[in-house]
Amino acid sequence: LRRSRVNDLLTSTDLNRDVLVKGWVRTRRGNKYVQFIALNDGSCLATLQVVADLSKFSEESLKDITTGASVAVRGQLVASQGKGQAVEVQAEEITVLGTADPETYPLQKRGSDQKGISLEALRDIAHLRPRTNTFGAVLRIRHALAFAIHQYFNEHGFYYVHTPIITGSDAEGAGQMFRVTTLPPEHPPRTADGSVDFAEDFFGKQTNLTVSGQLEGELAAMALGQVYTFGPTFRAENSNTARHLAEFWMVEPEMAFYDLPDNMDLAEDFLQSLVRYALQHCAADLQFLHDTYDKELLGRLQFVVDNQFQRLTYTEAVEILKTAKQKFEFPVDWGTDLQSEHERYLVEKHFKKPVILTNYPKDIKAFYMKLDDDGRTVRAMDVLFPGIGEIIGGSQREEDLGKLEARMAEMHVPADELWWYLDTRRFGTVPHSGFGLGFERLVLFVTGMGNIRDVIPFPRYPKKAEF
Ligand code: ATP
Ligand code: MG
Ligand code: MG
Ligand code: MG
């Protein structure tokens, strides 16, 4: 007899047959005639009801079937008399695979439902929280979105390229980089002037964890046309916010022959497609999160799918913010970067829809963005989402070697370190564009969770990297 998954049994119409199912006990309840075991195996949110008739099982034989224990059940799949489920399993044989001592099992009280245990407290037992309904739902949705991303790009002629995690340049993320080294921390080799001698290090130079795969992605786009990366990125920034992690996953498409409007069209269609995919494929998990945490979740997701994003320039946005009635913590002035309070005002209060802001002042954006004709702004775009703020940052890239070198000099970006990047402009340069989507910000939006630490299995933030 082959094992069936709970999800397949719950949707099966082939009844009155012998089945084998394995999973974890969520709850056991009942009376002295019959016991009901709610069994979950991760294949879906719902549990399968296993009925143990006490004429067949002694109370003693069921004593280890407690919340969190793992069991294998053989029995008959039958129509259920009870409310809330179409089928149940009448147990013939129950084997306890692993016990979970009720005295010490951390999720005991709630039958592995997170109610009553705060999301904050669950972060301290991140190794167990996937067993709660909430994190089961979040992780299935996260999986579905990752899958949808690959599917979208595959269907649209993009190639998936892998960019390095360890990088030899720190031109892009000055001050935000995690160093990678094999030098002994106690007595690292020193040069004559007393500074650490990285020539003795594994790679013979200073290396770091990547903050973005974009620059390498551009190289690939200059050969393959349309590419994307989807990998982990690392930023040693202040991640004590509900929107920042020290380790997060970024999706970065890069397209030759795309200008800024093409880039915006892609970003909008991409995001709408992903949200639509989740609505279609994660209905039960989304409904659970909607009912449990956020009664506006499903409406918000459908709204994003159904409505065009608002497009306007940074300059126009600053005008709106300056005349807004709302008091902001940080004042808005042309030339300063927008804070998330400003972004969210535009999205949630003013336009009441997702916004794409373009043409930011050059001084607050990266060196590789294409300069506008006015010489003051660049062809940047940020996509802003309700409840999130910035979800995507992108731009048309500067394709002109001379202009790019001038920008780098102006911003003190070391050209000698980026000689390989400049070669793309030196040989067969073309107009091109791309963007970075923070994968966890997408998952945050789709799940409606309040904190980015709750949409990744093992969050990394200041003072948090235990396991
Ligand atoms: P923010 O303004 O929110 O700090 P950013 O402008 O510094 O973001 P980019 O360098 O533009 O970020 O990175 C591209 C995308 O990666 C962002 O739009 C965001 O979705 C995501 N992102 C950036 N930093 C983080 C982080 N620390 N944790 C999670 N996602 C992030
Ligand atoms: Mg940032
Ligand atoms: Mg930003
Ligand atoms: Mg950005």
C-alpha cells in the first residue's frame, strides 16, 4: 500500500478503499467511544480526520498520539458524517513514528495553531514554526511565487543565469557588505604599514558577499538578450525594520534593447502575473491568512491584478507630497530620497493604487543609471506597493561609455575595479534596462504578513543568526 498525501485524500472521490497516510498530529480529542485525530502532512492547510474507534484501540495504545507526534495510519477512506470535511479515515492500524512530549513540546498548547503564541515569540522557535498553520501557508505561498517567477520568465524568453555570491568588488555596496575571509581573526597577516594583508587571503584580495547580481546580470544580457537572476543577496545595513533583512532573495531581470517604458511595462505585467498566480494556486492558504490576520488581503490582491499602476515622475511626486495635508516625520524636498512614509502616502492615500515613480535626482541613485537630457535626473523607476512601499527598484542603464565613466568619477566609484563591467560599453554596447524585485517584499505583500521576518524560513537580522 503506497502512502497517500492528505491533500489528495481530501479531494478524492474514490471512497471505501484502504489507504496509508503519514503526518503530524495537530490535535486529538473525543470521548470514551471514539477518538478524532487531526492529521497534517504539509501538503495543504487542512487536516485529515482520522477516527479511532475505541472498540478497536485501547486508550493506552493512543496515549502517545499527542500534538506534534508523527504517525502512520492505515485505514478506510470513507465519507465523513461530521461537519467541515467530506472524507475521513477509519483507522485500522496506527503506528507512532515519533513522540512529542506534551510537557516540553513548544507548540503543544495550541495544537500547532499559532493563535495565542505571538509571531514575535515564534521567531525564537523558527525551527518549529513551519508546523503552524500560518507558516505552513506562508511557505507554500512562497514556494508558489518562486515557481511562478521561473515560469513567467521561461514563457517570456528569459534565461536564468547564476551570478556569483562571493564578489571581488565592493563598488556597489560601499559600507553594506559582509566580508568573506579565511584569514585568522586573531593574528591576520599584516603588510609593512600594519594593515591586514589580503594578498594572503584565500582569493588573494578582499572579497564580500554580493549585494546584488545586477552588474553580472548585465554582462549576460549583452549576450543572451533577456536574462534574470534569482539568488540570495546580503546587506549589512540596519535591518531593524519590518521591510529589511540582512539576507534576502532578489529577482533581477536584465534586458538588452529595453528602454524605461519597456522596463515599466515588464515590471507591471510581471507583478500582476505573480499575484494572479498566487490567487489561482494558493486559494485556501490565502483565505486562511485573510480570515486570520487581514480582512482586506484578498481584495487588495485582486485590486492589484485588475488595475493599472499609476506612473509619474519623482518631481511630480514631490509636488504632491509638499502640498499633502498629512504631517510627515521627514520633510520632503526635491533631491532627497523618499522615505517609506512618503511612498506609502502616495500609494495608500493619494492614488490608492500601485505607483511607479520615475526620473529620480541623479545624486540619490546608483552610478549606472542613464542620465536624462536635463542632466539632473536619471531614468530610474521604483515600484511602490500598498503596505510595502518600494517593492522594485530599477532603471534604464547608461549605455554610453564616456557618460558612464564621467558618472563613476563624479560618484567616486573605482573604474579600475569595474574594468570588466565597462567592457560591456566598450564592445557592442546597446540600450538596456533591468530591475530588482525583493522576493521577500513580494511574499510580504501577497501573504499580508506585517513583518518581513515572518515570510522567510530563517530570517537574518542584527543579532539573529543562531541556526
Ligand atoms: P529600500 O529603499 O527599501 O532600502 P533599496 O532602494 O535600498 O530598498 P535596492 O538596492 O533598490 O533597494 O534593491 C532592490 C529591491 O530589493 C528593493 O526594491 C527591495 O524590494 C529589495 N530590498 C532591498 N533591500 C532589502 C532588504 N534589506 N531586505 C529585503 N529586501 C530588500
Ligand atoms: Mg536600502
Ligand atoms: Mg530605495
Ligand atoms: Mg531601490
